[in-house]
Amino acid sequence: MNGSVSGPAGSDGSCELSIVMPCLNEAETLATCIAKARRAMAEASIAGEVVVADNGSTDGSQAIAEREGARVVPVAARGYGSALMGGIAAARGRFVLMGDADDSYDFLEVPRFMAPLRAGAELVQGCRLPSGGGTVAEGAMPFLHRWWGNPMFSAMARRWYGAPTHDIYCGMRAFRRELVDRLDLRCTGMEYATEMIIKATIHGARIAEVPITLHPDGRVSRTPHLRTFRDGWRTLRFFLMYSPRWLFLVPGFLLGLAGILCYVLALPQLSIGRITFDVHTLLFGSLAIICGFQSVLFAVMTKVFAINERMLPMDTRLERAFQILNLERGLLLAALTMLAGLALLGVAIAQWVAVDFGHLEYARTMRWVIPGVTLTTLGFQAILSGFFLSILGMRRR
């Protein structure tokens, strides 16, 4: 299964570029893709190879790849990401370019990825969309993908993570071989390509973008692997999982602010027109504050866990925050909050005692009970979370 090296090798026989194509029953288009890739490297004097990462094809794709001069790497674990992981792990080149084997990407465009790599870029992302200078040929991309899904998720990647790309879904990209090892990519499905862009951005990799053309899928006997809504949800889920800020922190702060606003209106029993804010508003405010505080705690715990598992890099802001608010200080603040809540509850009990455990004026008593319950709950949550964060922060030696 050893394919030949295309283009002139260096004096030491080194391989500069490995073109990795994930393959699952691509007999219709595989030969064309390999031929274009080998021709591009030969014409641009690139010492390289074509690696076909076969994911269990049953249509003879392996024999086609060998006949066309590619090196076939069998990958038993199923999934787009698994195939790419296997192909990249077997790559011999200093640089790796990945691209689908369905003839939608023109491998004759390979040379335009090389200049940024040789100039120092660690990841060169292809861009098919006009916003980044690319071109989508007629019928090459479904309407929703082109005008809604791809631009939306690309904009989210720029806003949430600062990714310098206009086409996060583009599967044709090139990168330095060592970058993949540093990123410790884990997604075995179609999220693999998205994970690469996001983690490369988070880890401060040097990223460039080059315009390319997307052509219609060359396969005619079966439909593409992508499913619009299923894969859109998987992308959104991945975005949220890699962003504790947007999944937990921002919603938590907004809920907390809403709860505080309810307290500001309800404690003095303000009226706006015919609307009066009283104990029911306090209840809603307490609900928002407790849920918001829990969400913020989840953001911190998720971030600490992700850092320890090397899913995210160390955050200096989090380190400084823990230096200021360590376990002991956090426990003291939580205990004071809890004691304040218990004190308010004590006032309510005293009111009950004053009427010899009889009927209470609930509108008045609940103004003590609701804040008391809220503060007690927040303090108790903070104590438990403080210890849990300390456990999460323990590093294995």
C-alpha cells in the first residue's frame, strides 16, 4: 500500500506535503482527485504524497487509490474525523493538506496553500464563500448552507472565538504537521474540521485564509454525507460545549441582572402606572438570581475542567481570579452570605413567635422569607462549589 512521492524530493528524500483524502466509497471520483493532486504537486515542484484514509470502503476505492499512485491507510474507527486522524497520523510530510475525495474541491489549487505555509502560517484555511474571496459554482452548495448556515456559523466563530476565517466549514485546508499534535483534536465526526479551527484560534496559532472554488459534487450514484439540520445542530452543540462563556456565563449574568432588577422594583413596592411590584416579583427575582448564580458556577467549573483535560488552554484571567478569591476567602464570603440569609429567616420566625405561632401577614413576612431563602441558598451553593472547584483544580502528578 505504499504510494509514490510526487514532485522532486529534497536532497535527503524528504516529503514536504502530504495530501490526505478521507474516503468512504468514493470510487466515482477518487481517481480524478488523486490525479489532480499529483499533477498539482508535480507542476509546482512540491515533494509530496497522496494519502487515502480509507474508512471501510466496499466499492473498490482502495484498489483505485493504489492504481493511481496513492498510499492507502486503512482506518477502522468510523467517522469523518476518525478517517482524518488516521490519515494525518500516517502522513510523512512536514505539511498536510486535507480535502474531500468527492471532486468538489479542485486539488489543482493545492499550490496556493503552500506560500502561506512556507511563510510561517501554521494553518491555511480555504474559503469558498465570496465574503472571503472564494467562489461557489452553480449547484455546488445547497441554498441554506450558502446563505444561512455557513455564514452564520462562520460569523459566530469570529465573534465567539476570534477565528480569522469566513468559511469555517471548508474542508480543504493545509497545516503544519506538528500543529495537530499540539491541538489534541478529539472529535471523530464531522465536527473535526470545526474543532481544528476553534482550537487553533484559542491556542494562538498563526492562521491564514486563501480563496478557492467549490464545484458540484462529482458523485451521481448517491447523495452527499451532509444533513442540513442534523449537522447544523451538531455544529451549534460543539460551539456551545467549547464556549463556557456563551453557554453558561453570559446567560447566568443576564439572569442575575434580571433578578436584581426585580428586587430593586419589589423591595420598595414600586408602582409603574397600574402595575405594582410586590412579593410575587421577589419570588421571580429570586428564581432568576439562583438560576443565574448556578449558571455562572457551571461556567467556572466547566472552564477549570476543560483546562485540566487540555481541551482549552490556561486562562490567565481565571488564574488571577483564583489568586484573589481562593478557597478560604470564598468559603468565608459564602458563609457570611448564608448567615445573612439565616438572619433574615430568623426575623420571620420571630414574627411568627410574636403572634404565638398564629396567622401571619404574609405580604409582610414574605418580604423577609424570600430574600432569606435566596441568600441561604446562594451561600450553600457557593460552599459546595468552592470545594468542588478545589477538587477540580488538583493536578495529577
